[in-house]
Amino acid sequence: MAAQRAEAPAVAVTTGEPSGIGPDLAMMLAARPRARAGARLVLVGDADLLARRARRLGIAPLRRVIAADDVAPAGASVMHVPLARREHAGRPDPANAGYVLRTLDAAVDGCAGGRLAAIATAPVHKGVINDAGIAFTGHTEYLAARTGARQVVMMLTGGRPVLRVALATTHLALRDVAATLDRASLARTIEILDADLRGRFGIARPRILVAGLNPHAGESGHLGREEIEIIAPVIARLRRRGIALDGPLPADTLFTPAVLARGDAVLAMYHDQGLPVLKYATFGQGVNVTLGLPLIRTSVDHGTALDLAASAARAARADPGSLITAFRLARDLARAARRRPAQPDRRR
């Protein structure tokens, strides 16, 4: 048993916006040994904040508090990162914006130093961080900059059978999508998706279904030329390099069971082309995975839920399913990384 514990990966859960539901969900996860089995759980956040949330949920606070450079013990512990100012549930405070980023920094540093094997993130409040004068577009972009990743890919996954949807563009206004899409970035996105489906998810020869941008995939140029001028040429070039691609496919029929059965992942061209379908099928159990990072990062598929956090009764009824699923996927990817030999990098 001691040997099994020593081999259990240490998975960090950053507890997110302190006035939101993240700290509550983190404590619910910590209180469920079966949900966190097979890994050492490290909650990254203010220990007193987490103790307060535990008490209002009727959960025993975690007794083991560690510093950022400590090795995580078996079971569950808190890596203490102090708040700038005491939180008020349901009422975000820009004074704590720096605290939120410090929790991410601590988790990234733990992965870089080998003390942590993966990160699962609870939701942050982008508006409050920006209100504090910090330019912040989201977890994904922050982690990419923090780790020096040249480009990353957002992929959500969940459901049975498993549905994986990656995005060619992420948090953009719809009017900006077509202008942003280009051959170089699209090719790089597909290369990252293919490499991580192989290297992280263990799919020997993944087949990727690529959506068109326009209705009916442009209908031979009558409804837009992005398919002809950008998407199809990239697909043709990468097929010659051995990446299995199908497309560009009309998005309105791509998400039917018969078409989905032909592939291992879907690449949508923009946020609301792919994610409404996935969230309809998996909400509360879906997981966001950031591909292309030098570390494993998963996240919940929901926001800070300030209205739930503001009420102790409503917080107690919150569903920790997405965080539990994100934690388990991070654990499983960390385990697989230990077992699997390094894959050749196809991203050139």
C-alpha cells in the first residue's frame, strides 16, 4: 500500500475566484475520498478561506497545510496561498485578483519542479481581474504565456460515447473569427490536436473531423471562401504528412451520431460552433483540456456561480461533478504520461 501511495500523482486543484463557488466545490471534492482516489489532491488557495467554506458546508477542514515547495503528502492537503483581503461570498473584490493569479503561478511552478503532476482549475472571474488593472483574457491564455507555449488549443470532452471538441479560435467576437483564421494558425492547431490525442490520450492514429466555417461548409464558395482558400488547403497538406483528417464538413450535420462515429475529435472553427453541442450533451460532467502546454491542465465547464456561492444553502446544493471529472481526467492523464514512452513531435 505504501508503494501505491508513493506512485500516486499529485494533482493540484486551483480554487479559483475566492468569492465564487470554486472553493466550495474544491472542499466537496476533498471530502469525497472515492472521488479523489488514485491521486494526491492538493488544493491551491488560502487555507483559512477553504476552512470557512468547509464549515458552512458541514465538512471537516483539511488539517494538512503545505508550502509551495513541499512534496504533497498522501490524501488531501492545502497549498497555502494567502488572500490579499478576506473574501465575501458572492461579491468579487478586485483586491484579490493578484491572489487568483498567484494560485496559478504556484501550481505551474509545482509542475515545473516535479512536485505536481497535473493541474485542474476551478473557475476565475475574468472581469474582476481586468478591473484590477491586470490584462487577462482567461486561464488558457495566462497559462500559455506563463509556460512559454507558442500556441495552445482549447478542447472540451465528456459524455458517453466520449465527445471531444477542439477550437480553432476561442474567445473572439463572431465578426472577428473569419479575419483571424489563417493557414498557419489552423495548421498549428491541427498539429497540436493530433500530437496530444496521440501523446496524452493514447490514440495511436486519431481521426479529426474538421468543421467548415460557413453554412454548408461554404457551399462551393457561394456562402464564403474560407473553406476553399484556408481550410481545405491546410487539410490537404497535413494529410500528406500522415494526419488523418476529414473535412471541411458542414457543422449542422457534423454533430450527428453517424458522422461523429467516424472520428476521435472534432475541430470547430469558433467557440459557439462547437461548444453548445458539447455542453448540451455533457454539462456538469464536461471537462476543458488545454492542449499544447508543457504540463497537464484540465478545468471545469462552468463559471464562478456567484449567486450560488452567496448563499450557504445554495452552495451546499452545488454540483461538484465537473470539478470531480476534471480532477479525474488530470489524474488519468498524469498516470498515462508515466507509462507511455515519449511520442515523436509532429508539430513542425
